[in-house]
Amino acid sequence: MRVRGALLIAITVLAPLAQPLAGQAAARQVRPYLPVLWVYPETVRQGGEVLVEYNLSRSVLVGGGTIRSTNILKSAEVSLMIPINLPYNITRVVALDPDFNNITNVSVEGSTIRVSAQKIGVVSVRARVVIPLSTPPGDYTIYVRAQALEETPNGTLITVDHSREAKLSVTPWGPQLTLEVQPRQLEPPGTLTIKLTIANSEEAWELDPRTGRLVRTSVPITDSNLTISSTLLGEPVRDEVGPIGPSEVKLVSRSFEINPDVPAGRHTLILLFNYRCDDSTYAAMLTREVRIVKNSQLSLRAIESPAEVQAGGILNLTFRVSNDSPWNVSSAVLSVELGDLRREVQMGPLGPYQVETVSVALAAPGPGNYTVRATITWMNPYPAEELNATVQIPVTVVAPARIPAKTIVAAALAAGIVAAAVRLVGAKKAGKH
């Protein structure tokens, strides 16, 4: 198997087991032991190391429950197959029976572990794998070849393949980078501060060319620079950091004024750290998300609101709507409610600090005490959410005024006298002819 130019080899050749591998039909009838392979961490820098652990057990916990094999493990042979350029050593081998007693019939020959007993509950193998500085970055395969002799519930002996593989990603060696961005949420105008700590404090594993042994070594950074880019900034900003010696820590701090014309929403801040060591150039990238918020605030005030109106009459109301923020509001709606009556006024967009006057006329309901509820609703620029402001106006609706009977009679009499006088004048004018 070829992985990024590195050959995989088996340190030992596995001896064939006595029984053939179980076919698909047999696998459906039995529940073999359960293998698990871990590589931790799955991503490591050049010069680091990882732990490899392989477990073959009768039961495992899955999702709060236990999965248990119906078989009995009689023997197992486990071999580690590590890429040839990655030195390793087996650090632990544990074999226990179902009662968690140690099994003594365990042998380790190179990269192969063999275990046999009447009943085996678990076999666990742990190894330490070193990634020298000279290891090319890329993806590698950690492979564990494992075969087991298991007895099924009906007494049949079967051989089961429990081999597993896992991926290991090797990234270029580099210093430890710690990025602090404050604040992560900002309403412009405001100041954004970036602090990047660069620590060249960790030693790395390397193979001594004279002895072939692993040694811990320091790696000086001969030159480095930092580029900061984002839609928050007009143009990328570049800083020369320079050389960073072993055990040296450098801090790069920059502050940026964020203008109000920066679009609201989520912006990605990208820091690209370029550095040079051992005549090679590498790059490390860090990203952070910064939210630019624009919170609008509309205010609503009644500037004309009669306290009393006659039933059946018209209630005229006048409101003052103002945008008290420096941000554009895409749309606003004024709703006015009186009893079961409701009126809506589509106001449209409102610019920064814009003030509008709105008049609403409502037919007064039957007599009584009421509360006019007026609400202005708008969409906030960012975060996009509906906001509102409300005012309440007490109104008394009275019955129409009644005209006294005497006034009605007097008015009728007056009307009759006037009519009679008109007729009399008309008759006199007619007699002259």
C-alpha cells in the first residue's frame, strides 16, 4: 500500500490460523467480538507523536446500551502495520478473561501479539508512534491486522477477521498560534483589536543522521510575516514579524477602526502566518468570525388625540414616527386599534433620523371608555428581527347631545311664524298687480 510516498510494511509475517475465515452466511448467524481502533490525535504536526490503541472485546457501550458478542474468544493474533518512516513502540498489552483476571499466555514478537485462553474477555494493545520532522506532510494509514478464533453458541470454531485501519494526518511543523479578537460583535463605528501570540516553545522529534536515534530538537524560525484580510478592512494588512528563536514568544497586536458603511452581518477575519525554517517556507491560517450589528430604534408619539368624541363621530389622531438610529429601516407599518376597529398605514422605508407625521381617522364606536392602541412595527437591519413600539391613548366616547323639547317646539313655532310672514308678503305683492 502506498500513502504519499511512504511504504507500509508488516514488521512480522502473520502465521495462518487453523480455521478458514467465516463466510457471509456464518456472519449472519453469529455475533463476533467487537474491534475498535483509535489514533489520537488524528492530526499531528511534524515532530510530534500519537497514541494508537486497538481493543478487541466481547462487549462495548453504544448509545447508552451494551452490545455483546454471542461467541467465546479462544485466541487472537494482532499485528501493527505502521508506515516505515514512523518509529513506534508497543507500550501496553492487556489480556483479560470475562471476569477481568489477567491472562498469562501472552507473547509479543516484534509487532505481533498472540493471546490464547479458554475464554478471553478483552485484548488491548497500545503503541506510541513518533512523527519525525523529516516526515512529509500528508495522510497516512495506520493498519492493525487481527484474526481471532471464536467459538459460536453451538460449539463451532470459526476464524474471524477483526482487522481495522485509521487515518493519520501529518501537518507541517510550526509554532503555537493563539489568536484573540475583541469584540466578536461590534456596532460601528468602533474599534476591532487583534492579538496574535506566536510561541516557538515546543521541541520536536527528529532522527539523528549519525546514530539513527530519535532526539528532541529545537527549530528556529528564520523569518516570518503576517497578513490580515477581511471584508471589514479595505485592503489586506501585512506585518513583518521576523525571526523567532527557540523558546521565544512574540506578540502581534493591531487595532482597526470599523466604519459605519461596513455591511451588517457575519464577516470572516483571516490571518495568514508565513514562516521559514530549515530552508522551507510554510503557512498557517487562522480564521475568526466577527458580527457587525446595526440596531435600529423607532419611536412613536401621539401629537393630536382628542380625549372625548361623540358616538358615531370621527376620531382624528395624529402620530409622530421617528427613526432614532443612524441606520436605514427598510419598511415600517403603523397599526391603530380602537375596539374592534383596526387601521394600518404602510409607511415604507425610513432613513437615519428621519421623522414622519401620520394621521389616522377612526369612526367612534358606542358610548364608553376606550383605549386606542397604536403600534409601529419594523424590521431591524441586523440581526434581522421584527421590533415594535407601542403607545396607548385613553378616549371617552359619549352619546350624541339631546335637544330639549321646549327648544324643539320654539324652533317649530319660529319656523311657522317665518313661513306665515313669507306668505303674507307674497300675497301683498300679488295684490298690487
